[in-house]
Amino acid sequence: MSKVPFRQQASEYDCVPTTFINGLSALFQRKEIPAAVIQKVFLYTLDSFERGTHGQGTTLHATALLADWLERCRLKNFGVKAVHLEGASVNFGPGSLVSKCLNAGGVALLGVTWGKNGHYILALRHDARWVYAFDPYPIAHKNKKHVESLEFDGKQGPNCRILKQWLNVRSDKSNYRLGTIANRDCVLLSRSSDS
């Protein structure tokens, strides 16, 4: 059995469904992921409605609904623990839920600041200073003090790393921050013990 390589966004707006699928791909082999789960990812996401156009992004409500559906979904040989977090619980402080999930082999789908609209990336691991992530919309990072591009292995490795101190700043200014407490959200994914 093989794992599926991480994918990039297919449009300007599909960071949430792409990151969900990458998160599931990190946890499960290709044959373990039911087609019904992929269908639900796209059914729930890209629900934003802006300037008369549907599908230009995914709302926080849709992200929370998808995490809830995944948490309750029990299909043959497939079970995932999905926890949607908002506000102050989204951080990389000592003993944080996000850090515990990564330490236990899970992944974190992080909502980060990105221009006016926000963005989703997949946190894969962390160390004392850095969070290593896969950004489905890779760019060459100019701010090498806080965010660095990494050579992507073409499989399931990180393509950037972000300084924890930078991520944790409570501000919506500058890209790749968790943002103000009111705007923070993420989804923690891990394999359930019975899958």
C-alpha cells in the first residue's frame, strides 16, 4: 500500500479542501481512504459567497461542519479523530493541544493570515523553534527570518517552516500568523485507535 503525495491547490481558493485531503493522505494509505470521505470534503467546502460568486473560499462554519462529520464518520477500516479548535486554544505554547497532536503523530490544519482572506496550511511536525508545514500554495518566501521555503521531497514532506514566535503573534498583519484570538482556527486530525 502506498501513501499519496501531497498536492497543491488547483485554484486560488481551494486551500481548505486541498489541506484536508493532504491531512488525510498523511494519516492513511490510499486504499484506506473511502471515496465517500473525499466527496464530503468537497461537498462541505468552497461555500463562500463573495461579490455574486460562489466558491471563492471556505467559511469557518463549513470547516467546523466537516471536522464534525469526520469525527462521527465510521466506515469500514476508517476512523479519524477530528477536533476543530477556535480562539485561544489555537497556539504553539507549552502543552498546547496543537503541539500534543503533532507529537502524537497527528497533523494540524492551521488557519493562518494571508492577505485579506486567510489561508490553510498543514502542520506536520515542530521542534523548539519551528513549525514544519506543507503549504498547498507554495511561494518563495522573502522573509527568511520568520518563514523559510524548504526543498519539497515530492512526497509528504514539508515545503516551508515558520518560526513559532512569529506564528503565535496575536495580529492579523503579515502572512503566516495564527492571527488575533477572535480569528484563530484549526483542525487537528489523527487516526482513531480503532482504524
